[in-house]
Amino acid sequence: MNQPLPEPRGKLTRARPLGDLTWLRVGGPADWLFQPADSEDLARFLAELDPAMPVFPMGVGSNLIVRDGGLRAVVVRLGRGFNAIAVNGSCVTAGAAALDAHVARRAAAAGLDLTFLRTIPGSIGGAVRMNAGCYGSYVKDVFVSARAVRRDGRIVTLGPEDLNFRYRQSDLPEGAVLIEATFRAAPGDPADLEARMAAQLARRDATQPTKERSAGSTFRNPAGFSSTGRADDVHELKAWKVIEDAGMRGARLGGAQMSEKHANFLINTGKASAADLEGLGEAVRKKVYDSSGIELEWEIMRVGEPADTDKP
């Protein structure tokens, strides 16, 4: 890993702190942060990069804890060259850096229903990787294909069979960077779609701590599916319900807290470290398991190394 790094046309920064790039505002430095100029720049850089050097694709950091010791990798963060949105018939193609909310609104304006994306934080690359969904709809339901740059620099097209979508998971190849995705959406009246999204936003703001520093849902629902938003939705195996039943709503550790407003939201109250946030999450997992036998699975991705003071 001592080989010199390739010289890209994009921006390459050494020892770049990542905390300000995540919604939770925590995290140590990456060895390198690479912001490619375009897909060709990214492909050439990865092809020439020492194969032993780990690569970590990072979106807008909406679903991520970077540990306090940072990340021993080249972190790839896509920017303005990867956020285009195009509509062609019933299909919407979006760059991986395009925000989910922007894609939903652009689709609605064209009379296409991707409204479920409106309240999902983050960008399209992360949405595909995590098979994001809410209100009973998921990326897999509308996914046509994606383009990605593999770790060896090859640009490939991936179909549903390649990604093998599951609840909050997919089989994206290790080190591959998604650069674009295409979705096929059902038609709808633009005014009706806008009204539906407005209602979804109002419901979200009423039930979730949207003004706090959080990373969305902390744990996957034990039921194995997202909330449907319907009146007959059941809650017994929702993550927030088992956390509340275990007495962990509002629980604190250092600057970290499980939200009083929504028990499955982990928030940084102002001065939390990554260790505080992850430690509180693990304490919640233990309490839920002890009280119900349910083993919660993290939905937030946690990467990197602890700070030296946190190591045993």
C-alpha cells in the first residue's frame, strides 16, 4: 500500500476528516478522499490504484457512522458530475449523487410515481445499495438497472439479478462504486403526486426528529419490512416498538441519545463521539435482546477504526 496514488483530474485529499460529511457529524479522517471529475476519471483512478488499497464509496453520509479513528481507505465521494436526472418515457435515470428527494420531485413533475423516495434521506447510490423503501415500496420494485465502476476500473451494467435485493440489503460487488441507476415508474397526475409527497413529509415531520442530527432509522425492523403507512399497519415487530418496550426511548450515553420523539432514531445532541453513538446503539441492542430475545440489526452502516483511547 506504499505505492503512490494515481493522479486524477478530480480532487484527491490526504487525511481528510469525515465528520463534517456525515449527518451525525462524527468521524475521524480517511487516509484519502477522492472526488472524481466524472466516470472516466473514476474508472482510470481505480484501475491504476494499488489493488491492496481498500476503497469505500460514500454518499452524503446520511446513514453512516465513521468511527473516531477514521478510515484506512480511499473514500470515494461523488459530486456534481454524478447528479444528473433524466426522464425518458416511463423511465427515470439518475446519477448516484442525485438526492432521493430531488429524483422523486423530478419524476412527479413528469407524471411518474417515485413518491416513496421523497422522504428517504440520502442519495440514489445509497438507496440502491440499501434497497431503500418506505410506505410499502422499495427500490427493487422500480429498479431496471445500474451502472457501476468495479474495483478494477471496469464500468459494468448491473441488473436486478446481479444485486439480489433483500430488505435493506443488496449484493453490490466489494469496492464497486455505483454511478447511475434507472427506474421504471407508474404514471400519475403531477398534482396528485405532489400532494401525496406533501402528506408524506407532514407525517414524517410529525413523527420523526427531523430537526436533530440523526442518520434516519438506526435498526432494521425485526419484522423484515418497512412501515406501510396504512391505517392497518402493525407495530409489534417494529424496531421503535421493541426499543420502547425495553425502556430505551430517550436513553443517553455521553452526547448520544435515542430520540424521545421516535425511539429508533439515534441522535447527536451536540457533542457526541462516534464511540458514544455506537456504544449507545449496542446498549440498546443488548437491552432489547435481554427483554425480548430479539436481536436488532443495525441499519446505520458503521465503518473505520475506533480512536486509540477506545481500543482495548
